[in-house]
Amino acid sequence: MTIRCIRSVLDDMRGIDAHVAVVDNLSGDGSAEQIEAWIGCLPDDTPVSLVRSDTNSGFSGGHNQGISARDAEFYLVLNSDTVVRPGFLATILKAADANPGAGFLAPCIEYDDGGQQVSCFRFPSPASELIRGARSAPVSRLLASREVSLNMPPRRDQLDWASFACILLRGRMIRQVGRMDEGYFLYFEDVEYCWRARRAGWRIAYVPEARVVHFRGGSGPVKALASERKRLPAYYYASRTRLFRQLYGPLGPLRANAAWILGRMIARLRILVGKGVPPSNAGEARDIWTNILSPLGDRHAREG
């Protein structure tokens, strides 16, 4: 999967001064050795290198290592479960030149059947947690302006953050606001990074002409678990707690949890009219309290 991703980028780099840094985050499954062997079979001047991490440093840590590997004007953050469409790099770089105030350039992310993924969002908030807990049409309509997911393509005034499955970062922005927060192991680090950069005056530009295929869930289990309403990993909730603390202050996690619980109470009112209660993820009523006493603490989670 990773080699297929690298090949798509290398094929699209012709005529562009660029380098591919592949970070192996201590996978321990032989991936690093296979990728290194494959790179060794390429022509000597092929602009690709392997960065081996001494630890599993999570999404933020892995990408920070890749960014640190080279000085560059732009950095393309790209999941291993993606392939770029032909012309992707030239298109997104042209958009970056045309939008000098944009620190992030977000492409159109597609499924492998050509359908468009939702990849642009508003910032989460206690109100969006109420929506998520209630899973009720009246609540969703009442608080529509606080819904996290946006209709694609998004309006410029709606777009707060975009998926880091694939996104172009401006080097000047990284040097100003710093690298990704390694207090996140996985999930929500892209939200926090966009929040931090936007507060520093940078904006996000959506580039629908630049297209990438994302085989969603190919590099992690959370999306599949969420769709089946199974219990999510502790690191997911540790990241959620950290995010609400950073975005909304010391009471942020409590406000978010209270809103979600209120939403679940509203969801249960459906019983009064003979309807079923929409399920939440297994164990979520307990798991949302992960790290509640130390929201900026252990990114792998300490239950409250």
C-alpha cells in the first residue's frame, strides 16, 4: 500500500523539484525493510528516502520527522493509504502560488470509485457534541451552523480545518507556528494545528481541481469501528479531551461532555413516541471521561 502511494507521487513529480520522505513509525512488521529494499532497486537519483523512527511517535510525531528531514517551501502531508491523481502536484502548487495567505491547501479527496469524501469541516464545539449525542433531526436543524462536517465543496467562510489524509502545508507557516503537537497520538491533531495556524492569521484554501484517492481506513481501525458503533481506542478519547482543553480552556472537556450527555438524554426521548434510540459507540459514556483529570497528560490515555 505504501509503495503504491510512493509510486503515484514519484510519477507525478516529473519536472518538479521535490523529495519524498517515507517515515516508518517503528511498524515492527517488516514494512521498513521491504520499503528500504524497494528503494534500493530504484535508480540512484530517485528523490526518495526512508526515515526510521526509534519509537511509534504517532501521527504528529511521524510527520514532524518527515518535515524535519528536508528544508522546503512546501510540505505535502500524505497518508500511506492514498494515491494522487495525475497532475495533482502541479495543480496544488499553482493554487499555493495564487493564494499566498493560505497556509494550508486542501485537495479534493475521493474514494476509489470516484465518489467525493467529506474532508472539510468546522471546529468541534460543545454544540457539535450536543448534535453528536442527540443524533436527532430537530437538534441537527436547530444547530446546523455548528455541525462539524461540511457539504462539499465548502464555502470559504465555513472552512475551519481540513483532513490531513492529504494536505499541503506552507513551509513559512510551519516556521511561524511550529510543528504538529506531539501530545496527540492519533486523531484531532489536524484540528488543533489548523486552530493554531488560523489564530496566527493563516487560512485554508480548498483546491477541488487537485484530486487524491484515499482508501479510507486502510491505515487505521477507528473509522471502521465507529461505523459499526464499536468501542474506539483509548487514544481517540485522550485526543478528544486534549482538543477541547486546548480550544476551550480548562472547562472545555467538561462542557463538551455535558453537552454530549444532554444529547443522549434527548435521544432517549424518542422512546416516548415509540422510536428506537440511536446508538452511540460502545462504552462512550465512560470513555469520554478519559484523561479528564489530566487533559494535557498521557496521549495514550489515562481514564478518569
